[in-house]
Amino acid sequence: MASSPTDLIHHPYQPPAGFEAPQPGVFKASTVIFPNVAAMRARDWKQKAGYTYGLHGTPTTFTLEERIATLEGGRQCLLVPSGLAAIANVNTALLKAGDELLIPHNAYGPGKALAEGELAQWGITHQLYDPMDPADLQARLTPRTRLVWLEAPGSVTMEFPPLADLARVCRERGVLTALDNTWGAGLAFNGFDLGRGAHVASGSGADIVVQALTKYPSGGGDVLMGSVVTRDEALHLRLKLSHMRMGWGVGANDAEAVLRALPSVALRYRAQDEAARSLATWLGQQPQIAAVLHPALAGSPGHEHWRALCTADGQGGDAGLAAGLFSVVFDGRYRPQQIDAFCDALKLFRLGYSWGGPVSLVVPYDVPAMRPRWPHPGVLVRFSVGLEAVQDLQADLAAALGTL
């Protein structure tokens, strides 16, 4: 007699326990099977002591959460479908009608758009503050302020703020802080312990650290994912309850891709950092360029803050770490159409958003339309350096500059 579908679905074979390999297994599930009713009723989805439903975690996602928490210097981690979803998870969990949110004026654009759109519709107001001026932040805090976002460096314009001072202002007023640490990737500095060089005080940083795992932890330009990391159990539970109610979840294959990339993240980060510094320094010597914006280069806005936080002695005695990302401002004599043609002329730098992957990217930006008080008259172009040979990227830049 031929076997029936039931025989295949309820097959008795179980593989032997004890299999171990360099990469963790990939577990895909919506339904999780319980051994009995008592176990079904006893398991708590809020704890990692067992499994209840695929959306609440599998061995694959639990493993990634624990490793990202370690990377960021935290204790708990939630995974969400993107970096923007991480920002949304924090905002929706901690804010209600009548509350106010403060955001750096140079922050990630979609995060500001969320405040201007859905949060405003829900009765949550926001202000933009100058991240380079702690006094401006302090002046804008009100009894209605419930959350302050920090970001280092500024998105696109690359100013590196005095993070420790900003966090201290909020802590003294009892206001929660959330740091977008996508640029630092948990490697350049610890978002929970900010300080001056070697003098780092535990708990001196943000209350929440988020990251777009899309960037350096993934490293392939092929995964969308975000993380929300905390140290405080009660705060984590507030975020996790909202996470559950909003139905946030990530796919097992995406979690596997990030797990496979994590062992090399520090090597890739350092390699892309070194390449970006070399190219940024070279571009700063070209007559077409009016300014180079890279936190690790002297003269870039907030360089002293980067040096104090990201180098071992706080004085720049070692190279420190910085991401493979920088912007340049072209001389004001060039029209936007000419800068667009320069970007089109690049062969190895491809036109595309995001960063942290193997392919170098370039994007021209209309900064005056994005943020107030922009001091440069020329067009800004942001570069993300991938893993190509530096000499090839420099030749590509030189050829495109020649078209100007």
C-alpha cells in the first residue's frame, strides 16, 4: 500500500540531538508545537525560556537577538523588519497623545517624516534641536518631553555631536533617550556607556540603542532588518509589548544572513573605514571640492567629539574607528546639473541609497531643502565606500572629476 500524506506529515523520525556546526540552524515557523496543554498554558511569550509562536521568536531569532545585544553592549534585543521600524517601535511604545518628542535637525530623514506624519496625527508633537549645542537641547525640553533621539553623526551632513553631554542633559531632566547607532554599528563606541576616551562611565549613555542591521551587520546589501537594544528590563518589556501588538517580525532566512555576516563585521568595518579615510583625504586635496565632511578628519564639524569618544585615550592617540561613509561639498561654481553629471560619470560608485555593503555608492543631496542653517553654498554628495580596491575607487573619482 502506498504511504498516505498523514504518514509524511506525522512521521515518527527525529534526528539525533547534538549536531553542531559553525553556523546556527535556521528555524522557520509560524506554528510552534507544544507537548501538552499544560506546557501550552505555562509558556510565557515574553520570556526566552520556551517558544510559543513564530512571531515571538525561534532559536534562530533568539540567537541573533542575543548576539546583537552583546555587540551593542546591552542586555535585551528586539528584531524588527528595518532600521526605520526600529525607530517606529520606540516611538509607538513610549509616546502617547499630548507627549512631545525631540529630534536632531540633521537626523535620518524618514524618522523626522514619521514625526511629521503619523505621530502628529496621533497628537504627539515634536521639535527639532541643534545636536551640536547641548544648551539648545536643554532649552527645548518641556514637561511634555518624553523622548529625545540622538544620532551620531548627522545623517548625510556628518556632524558628530557631543553625545555624552546631550545624554547628560536628558538624564538630569529624567527624559528617556534613544540613540540611532547605525553608523557606529556597536563598534566605534558603546551607545550605553559614553564618556571621554578611556574615562567611560557605565550608564552614561542612551537608554535605548537602535541600529539598521541592514547596513554593517548584514554587510551584503540584501537584507532589511533593525534592532532595538536595552539594558533595563522594565523598559525592554514596554518596547516588547508594543512590538507584539504591532506584529513586528523578521524572516528566518534574513536572520540567518545576518548571523553569517556578524563574525566578519569588525573586519569589514575597519577595512571600509580605512578606505573611506584615504579617499576622503585625497578628495580634500582636489580643487573641485570645497569641504570634506568625515568625523575622523580634522576640520570636520564635531571632529573633537569623535576624537574624544572613539579613540582609546580621547586625544586621538590611536586611529579610532569611523564608518566607511563621508560627504563632500563641491565648490559653489558648479551647478547642480554638473554634480549630477559627475555622479553619472562614476563607474564603480553606483547610484543607490543605503551603505555598509560591498558595493560603493554615491548620492547627491539637496541639503538646504532637508535641514535649516546649512552653511555651504555648494552641492553635497555622500559616498559610501564598499570593499573594492582603494586605488580603483580613487581612479574612478579622478575620472569623474575630470568631466567637470
